[in-house]
Amino acid sequence: MEVSFDGHCFGCGPLNVDGLRLTFEPGPDGSVAEFEVPDRFQSWAGMAHGGIVALMLDEAVGWAAWHAGHPGVTGRLQVSYRRPLKLGETVRVVGKVEKVRRTLVYASAVVENRDDGSRIADATATLMMADTTVDIEGG
């Protein structure tokens, strides 16, 4: 399988004006991004939609695999929500590769409050390695 990154990914694409534009950096804890959820991703009053939280977790495991040299696509993502994410709350999103077996990458991720570390959600994932290309126009 081959996949191509063109900058328009809803989760991390710098060219997608409607997306989250998450930027993950490799670090000692894994691949890390910070994000403040804007009002346009509201679910119940004052809360972010759970799908946005799942998206952040999916991006985290994907970037963890990328930074570890094993890029791929998510085959399974199991999310556990711990508490609602408030609109305007600044979070730290961390993804980490747990192990690699043949063409599968096993990873985990968390979304937590940046300031007090309280857990909002976490996930485990299995990714299938893929050949990747990066082709960003105008970026």
C-alpha cells in the first residue's frame, strides 16, 4: 500500500483551513502536540465533540509511528473517554509506539490537560505500515 501526504489532512494538514492543523514534534515522551479546541467543534454546550478527541488520538498514533520510522495507516483505534473536553481548553496530545511486529505498529495515545495533566481520553491502536510520499503544493 502507498499513501501520499498532500497537506490537506483534516487532522494535521497545514493547507486545510477547516481542519485542526495539529503539529506533532518528536520528544522523550513520544510525539507531542498542543491544541486548543475552537468553538466550531462543539458538541453539547461548552464541550468538544468526541469525534474531535478521537481524531486527535488517531493523529497522535500516526505521528508516533511516523517519527519512529514506521509510517502507516490506522487499522484499529480503541478510544476510552475519561471526561469531556471543554471548548477553549488547552490540551497536550501524546502518541507513543509500543512495539512493532512485521508490518504492524502497536501504539498508544493520550489527550490530557496541558496545565494540570488531567486525562481527557486515551487510546490504543494498531497501524499497518505503508510506503509514503510527501507532496505538498504551496506549502
